[in-house]
Amino acid sequence: MNNLKLQAFCLLVTLKKLAPVAKELGITAPTVSFHIRSIEDEYGVRLFRTNAGGYRLTEAGEGLYHYARQIVQLQKDMNQFFENLIEGNIGSIRLGASGLPAHIFMPDIIDQISTAYPDIRISLEVKTAPEIERKLILQELDFGLIMETKQEDPTLIYETIGEDSLVLALSPTHELATKKDISKSDVLKSKILLHTSSSSTNHFIGKWLEPFAPSIYTIELDSVSTIKKMLTYGKTLAFISVALMDEELKSGTLLKKELNDITLTRKIQLVYPKCRLDSKIDEFVKKAIHNLAYDYKTTD
């Protein structure tokens, strides 16, 4: 299928109007409409419903969009590869990370890449681990550093570069602050603050609490900073990586409790698409990540 047709289709999904799609592609609105009809005729399906708000995908359209944006992105990557090869450009590196790896590794990694390759274009997205995985599957990112989700996709390569253990975080004023040995039943006497349900931390804590985790005992928040602030009120508990509480532990605003539970130990993973063609820059990025991970383990 003509790649321009797929570009027109994908842009119409996001822009929802013919005119801005036509402007983006440098063609006319009737030509955009022709491309969409051509795809529909080829597969014998209807891709969009139209209303005052613009174009909305049908079920068939949703399926095509899943594959079309991957094809369009692959075409862009291939064109970029040959452009860099012919013109001698350095190219770009698109990085993604979930909260903890972003905090621990990404500043050093980006500094090393930009120092070794000053002309490279570097971008970083910080999202939950499953969101980073999805973007890697679609090849919208080149490399990801995530906490394990235990749902490894066969199109991605996963390399374990370290481990992290969650600890129970609480205020010095919390009623459990002076207790030496804390059980699951003790934890469930308080409201538990959880990171957003799509995060790997939420997944791990849910497993640890089973079968004692009714929703009335939990509050989901979208920010680790908000979780740490709420903990200072002394009414809630949370499970947080100790690496994300350095300042609070030093200042004494929060305490940590070790629970010595094997299920609270998680892998830190470097993830990237299997189909990616390695370059010298790719090898540099992988080596830098592994070296930093080794330094982190030896100084932890």
C-alpha cells in the first residue's frame, strides 16, 4: 500500500479534519479523502464515522491504525537511516524511562551521550513502565529503562541491569513509626497510597497485598512527589523505592521500614526493539547504561 495513504490516514486520526491533514502533507483535501476511500475500497471496510467533531474511528479503523502507525514510523526510520548515511548526519536517540530509572540513570546517560556525540538530537519521555513498553513496541522510542512489568513482549529485548527493593515509607508521627516488625495486617489498618494503576509499582504492591487489598484501603495518585507530601501528614503509608526518598530520609520528614519480602524486589530493565539496526551510537548507549548500572550496584 502507498505510504502516503497510510500517512494521510494516521494524520486524519489525530487531526480529525481533512484541511489540516492536506496542509501537513502538501496535498488537497479531496486527495486526502480519495486516499481514505481507496483504503476502504481495498479492504472492503469503513474506517471512519463522521460528525460535527470530525472523523472518528470505526472498529476496523482502530485495527488499521494499530498497524499503520508502526508502518509509517518504520518508513520514517528507514528514510532517516539513509539520510544520515548519505549526508553524514549523527541522527537522533529517543529515550524513555519509568520513574525510578529516570531519576537514577537518565541525567548521567544523557550527559554522556551529548558529550560523546554533541550534534545528536536527544529526547526523553518519562512515563509508567507499561507506557514505555507500548512506545517501544510501536518504535516511537529507541531505548527504554523501566521497572519490570512481568509482561515481556516478544518483539522487544529485555536486559536486566539491576534490582530495586521497595520499602514502606511513613511519617515519624505515624502510629507504626515506632513498631519494629510490621505485618500485612498492620499495613492495612492505614490508607495505602499507590502510584497510578498503570505503574509497575502498583502491580507489585497489589501482588504483595493479595488477598487483602480491597480498594477502600488504597488511594491512587499520579505523582511520587504528591505521595511523599501526603505521607508527611502521618495518616497514610506508601511503598516507595528508597532511592526516591533520599532528601526526606536525610531531613527526617519520612522514615523507611524494611519488610524483607522477596516480592518487593524488582528488576531494572533496559528494553529496546528486536528489529532495531544497531549503530555505533546504539552500542555507546547500551555500554553507558550497563556501566552506570554496575557503578550503581557497587556503590549502593
